[in-house]
Amino acid sequence: MDDIKKDPFEEYIKNLPPSRKELGQAWSAAVGLQDVDGLKPSDYLYSTAKKNIDGEITIDEAGELINSYYESKQGRTEHSTEEADKVSQRIAKLLSDKSFVFSPAQYISIHRELFIRNSRHLILTTLS
């Protein structure tokens, strides 16, 4: 009897990709969180985010494009802008994930996901 009450589309709907509005809100929040830290994303991030919001590319493709952009620059950009762009994409990805829940354990996991990659880079750069 419980199966009749359960919405057969619930799981399907839960796993649908985020709408343009939701993506726009995720990117806006991501950039805003960088601004709180005094970090300013590049114009490239904004154009890449717009492509994602418009459905031209996925959030993962946005991350790949941003990484490729900075690889091609080979240190000719400010590190803080690179950090702002890469972390903004990661934040937008996390916020647009339908399974996102904010809890203390999730906070720790998010912090690790957002900053561990940049920390490794800083440590390796400092040691070089």
C-alpha cells in the first residue's frame, strides 16, 4: 500500500539537472562568497558561467575550461584571481547539486573539496 502513496517521479525529479535560474543563483552565490574574501573572479569566469547558465556547457565543462585557461596562462595571472575562478566553479557545482545539504559534516567536506587542491598547489609552490 505504501508504494501507491509514493510519487513514482520523485527520484527522477530529484536527479534532474538544475534550472537556469538555479544555476544563476549558484554562480551568484559562488562569486559573492569570493567577494567576502576580497577575491575578484576574472571576466573569463563570468563568460564561462553564462555559458553554463545558458545550457551551452555543463558545470564540469566549465571547470575544465577554467583549468585549461589558467594552464595556458602559465603563471601570467594573479594567483588570487585564479583561486577565485576555480573555487567559484566548485562552489557553484556544490550548490547546484540536488543532494546538497548544509550540516557541520557537510561544511567540513565542502571546505576540503574547495580548498585542498589550492592548498597543495601553494605548498608545492612554496617548497619549490
